[in-house]
Amino acid sequence: MELHGHLLYIDITQICGIGCAFCMYADKHKTGMSMELSTLARENLAALINAPSVKRISISGEGEPLNNAKVFHEILGLSNGGRRFEFITSGFFPHEKMASFYEETDRIVAANGDVCNIRLSADSHHIEKVKWRAHGFSLDYLKHRQPSALSFSFRSIDTDRHFTREYLVEEAKRWGLDADIVPLGPLEDVLVVDGQRFGIDYKNLVHPDADTAHKYLDMHGYIEAIEAKINKRFTFGSLNKPPQANGMDLTVKPNGDLYLYGIENQRLGNIHFDRVRWEHLATHIRETPLARALYTQPLTDLLARCDDTALVQSILVKANNPYWLVKELANHEGLLEQMVSA
């Protein structure tokens, strides 16, 4: 099994005071923890970050990662150069503090020969909770400060597509910028500002409430949209367009625990206590039936093997996202085994 073009997700905090209605980690916010880096954690993260087969390192959280900006900057400093970082945030700092954060991030990234994309949440749930909105400010910052290693993009959910489009255009105009939206597909738009293009990515709604209007992508529709975008069948792992092979998708939790993204019923170790390398993770995928099946076989084909259609369909509706599905299936004895049996 060839694995190349990995994604490394590092969740650096569970702390968040925003309180978005759709958040899946809200139960952790009041008593949650933030990541700290031990000596072994630094060694492990440096090895994972600097491996040639890694295509992107995404820093986020089970909370708001700006609440642990110090560790974010420490992680950037582990790079040997030539890396693509991403920072996913609500951008809730006051503008002066946000500018200082951007300047420090740009300084570290540029000095190492890296780049970093700041992905700002632009859905109605975040916007209504955040006093200091960073979207128009960030576009203005980019225009006037011209950081050498930073770029910006936006993220939202499919039910908020209309809201996000209008909000970003109006926010840009508030800062004196000419803006327009170019639709690309069910999962992406482009915001064009004074001739520059900024991506907007849409995720589908995880765990929709029973009274949510049925104007969102169900899980099968979401998978179909992903398959159309990447031009291949959907499996777990880091999805790369053909002819490139897919990669691994690794998540590091704030306490250092390691999981393959979406397969979080199988803990793989901890960066504070174990030696972690990509080759060890590849061996786990090749030798573990669940991981091997999810990484090599289309998810819709695996789901078709489950005989208890009513139960599986109810789980699909409840989760409504492929990466939350395994957690739900694992709560029902025998379903995962039935799905991955050859």
C-alpha cells in the first residue's frame, strides 16, 4: 500500500469561550486542557512535521487555538523549512492583538522558509459570537502590510453558504475593498477581492438537530461532492487527486494522544511517552483490519456490507459526516467488524 502526501492535524487546546451551537467539543471547553510541549513531544512533532511525505500541517483545536498561540509559535519553530502550515481560527482577538499575532507568525514562518495559511471561520455561529471580526481586517492587513509568508482563506458549513457569501462581500466592502463571489462547487467558492482570490471551503453539518431544515448535504451527498472534487472514490486518509496516492491523516490531541483522523476508537500512542514516526503509523494501517479497510476501500462500499440497514441508516443520519461515523458505529457491537469483513 503506497501512502504519500500526509496531513498532520495538531489540536493545541480545548479551551473556548465562543460557544457555537454546532460545536462537537462543547463538553470539553469548561474543564479542557491546552497542549504543552515536553522534550519528547518536540522531538516527535519535529520528525512528523519535517518528513518529506507530509503535504500540510494543520493547527487547530477542540477549542479556539488562539488560546494557545504560544505553543502554535513553538510548533512553527520545529520546522526545518519548506513546510506548508495552516491555522484554523475564529480570529477573535482585538484587531491590534490580531495584527501582532500575524506579525509574529509571519516572522517565524518566513525565517524558516515556510508558508502559513490562516483559515478564518465565516459561518453564522462564529460571527454572531465574536465581537472583533477578523475577516475584513485580515484582507486589509494583507493589502497594506504585505506579509511575505502568510495567506488567508475562509471556512464555513454548507447550510450557511448564502450567509457566508453575503457576509464576506459586505465585510470586505466595509474596509474599502471591492469583492465578489465565484461559485466553484458544492464544497467551495472563491472570494475575489481587488483581483486576488481567496478560497472558501464548506463542510457539511455534523450531528444536525432533528428540527434542522433539510437544506444540507446528507452524508452520501457529502461523499459524492468530495469524490467529484478529487476525481476518485472516497476512502479515509489524506485525499490526493490522481494519479497521486493518498496519504495518512494523523491527529494529535491536546493531551498528546494520537489517532488516525476519523478512526478515534484506536489510540496509537502519545507524543509525550512514545516514539512516533510515520513509518510506524503506516505499519499500523497495513496490519490493522479496520484501518486497512477504511484506507483502501470506498466507504460507501463498506457501508453496503452492513445487513442491519435500518440501524446503519439511523447512524448515518445522526452522524451525517464520514469522519464522525466510526465513533457512532463503534457504539454498536459487531457493526464495525461486519463492515470491514472481506
